[in-house]
Amino acid sequence: MADDSEEAGFWLYDLRVETVLDGRTPVCRHVEGESFRVVGENLMFGAEQKVSMYALAGLIPLLPAKQRDTAPGDWMSTDAEVACPDPHCGGRFRIVREERRWFSHAETTGMPDARGTPYWKGQA
């Protein structure tokens, strides 16, 4: 695996986003324990896992920031739950950082003079 000293690139955390109710009543269709993962730029849903598109619209802007390294006292490092955007809904989404992955700049950039083989073409 490459690191910062060998090649230009960056680390991203894989994320698991899980629905939590903790006794609260949802208004929207939220089922305790349903989840999806974020790996690189991809949202990965398991069989029969569902997430409200309205809730997802509220989560999407936070996910890239949650993937990146942040200072220990930054709220992005310390706060893990995000409320459903419906103010009457008790649904929450817990965003958990998991494994860190290295992404080569050459495998992820669109700049023609810096392009390499896209990272997803090297995956099985």
C-alpha cells in the first residue's frame, strides 16, 4: 500500500451509516438497524436495505467530510449521529468510520496530464 511519502494521494475512511431510533418514533420510513456503506465515492446498499431519498439528501453533504481525517476536537470527529431532516421524525443516522483506504491522486483525478488507471478498474 502506498503512503503520503511515496505518491501523491489521500486517505479516506470507509463509512457505515446505520439507522438508529433508540425508542424514538419515526415519521418517515426508518427501520432500526438498516444501513449502507460508503467506500470511496460509492454508496453500497445490501439486499433489501432501504433509505429514504429525503434523508439521504440530508446525509450526502456530510459524508465526504466524515471520510476525511479531521482534528480530534472537530465536531466531525466527535459527533456521529445526524437527525432525519423532517423535524417531526425521531429517526437518526449513525455514521461510523471504519477502515481507512489510500487513494492515489493519479487514479482518482480527471486532469488529463495526471491520469492513471482509474482505481475501480483495478478492483476485482
